[in-house]
Amino acid sequence: MITNDQQLSLCVEVGVQDATWIEDLPPAPVNRLISVSFDSTTFMARDREAVEELGYVCVGVGRAGHVSDVAHLLVSQETVEAHTRWWRTLLDLAERVYDLRFGPVQMVLRDILALHHGDLRNGRALHRAVTEEPGRPTA
């Protein structure tokens, strides 16, 4: 069953083979949950700390069979609309953006989406501290 959260989200695929990708990743907007998964433990080990310092929540390692050397960021439509400058910067990094309102996309990305929503189903809420930090988008 697809949740309303998934239906109103976008999955952004970013190439991570070159370690410099993190330099272009914009800080996550304050008070917004944006989760990130990697497709290999190598990239997770290398980039997790930097991604989390930018305010994103790492949810683990999972693969979508059609791509490699990527990270998947789950972004709500509400965040896109509220933080347009951040969104445009993220789009500059994106290799692909998947609209999760479409069933076939959800089927292809089901393992990735399970990572992003898995903690919620297992009774643990994904969260990060709600703070105002200099340099992080708030509007």
C-alpha cells in the first residue's frame, strides 16, 4: 500500500561516484525531514557524516537495479514548494527525479522507498533536531 506521504513526494537521484558531489549539496532546509539512502556501503561510509552535517537523515543502503553509484533523496512536495531556491540547487545535482504519484515508479523504487519509510513502520520515527542554524534555508 502506498502512503499519502509517498504519493506527495519526489525521489531525487544524485550521482555520488565523485566524492566532490557533497560540496554542491545544499544544506537541508530547517525543520524539514529529507532522507537519503545510498546504493553502496562504500558511499555510505564515505559520505554519511557530511550528509548528516548538512541536515539530512541517512536511512541506509539500498539499490534500484537500473542505476549505480547514486544516492536517493526523498523530498516532500511541500518542501519543494516552500524552499524553491534549495530545490533548484538540488535539481542542478540530480541525474533523475521520480514523481512518486505514479505507480510504476513506486514499483521500480519499492526497495529504496522501503528504506526511507521503514523506520516509521518499525515504530521508530525518523527525525532530526528542529533548530535554526546559520546558513540553512528557513523559507
